[in-house]
Amino acid sequence: MAGASHYSLPLPAFDKPVKVLIVVAPYYRDIADNLIAGAKATLEQAGATWELIEVPGALEVPAAIGQAWRMANFDGFVALGCVIRGETTHYDTVCNDSSRGLTLLGLQGACLGNGILTVETYDQAAVRADPADQNKGGGAAAAALHLIALQRRWGGARGNVGFRPAGDQTIQLAQGGDRA
């Protein structure tokens, strides 16, 4: 699209450390490496620390993020990979199901950026992954950082909802006389 311009929000600032997990499916290693480079640079620019894990394919990315979200102490997640259309409908399944899995995690509260490229050709992927060009890895990291910032903004302590404060260990059952 000649003449089109795109706006990117400035990166958020954090007063407490941010720890992000980058999950990548490295099927196309050079594409994955560029996505990772862009994500790392963006995270470091915002002062975030990161860890990196690899999974076999794009379908495993949401599962790995879901496990880490439930069992680890990461503030956010960056999903990276590349799916290039082939001759079968497998492309549609991988694109739709990996995206759906990530979206469901996000709707449940996981702060994540989706940088899984879904393209027609290798050349399209190369342009999108290149940190000096479209930098979709960096964009996914920025998305995760913005969601972390929102969660921290809105994630303050909530009041008790019908329960006693945690320090009160007294349990009182229904009032009434002795049952005989």
C-alpha cells in the first residue's frame, strides 16, 4: 500500500521490573531468529527482562504460554513463529487454531503479543520478520508490554466479596440450636 502510514504507540514505562517469556516455533529458523531479535530489542528498550523457549510448531505456542501463565511468574508473553501457505488446508488449521488459542488466553487475562506470521510466501515473511523493516517480533513484544501496563494500572487490590479477610481464620457455620 503506497502512501499508507502506520502509527505505533510509544512503549510504556514501568516502575517495577517486567519479566516476559518469548515462545517461538522455529520451523523457519532465519525468520524466527529475526522475529526473536526484534522482540528482544523492544523488550530491552522498555527495560524488561526475558526468557526464551522453543516449541515444535505454531500449534504448540498457545499450549506452552498457557502452561507458563498458570505455573510460572511471567508478567507477559510474546508468541512468535511463521506459517507459510502450502498446498493443503493444514495452513488454515494451524493459523486459525494457534490464533484462537492465543486469543482465548488473552481474554482470560494473559498479557501477550501475537507475532505468529501467517503469510502466502517466504518473501512476505522475510519482510515482516526483519527488525529493520516491518519488525513484527518487536510489534508483538510492544503489544505484550502495553497489556502488562494496562493490567498493572487496573490490577490493584480488590475488595472482599462475601469472604472474611485472609488473616481471619474463624469459620462460622449457620447459627442454630443443637440438633438431636
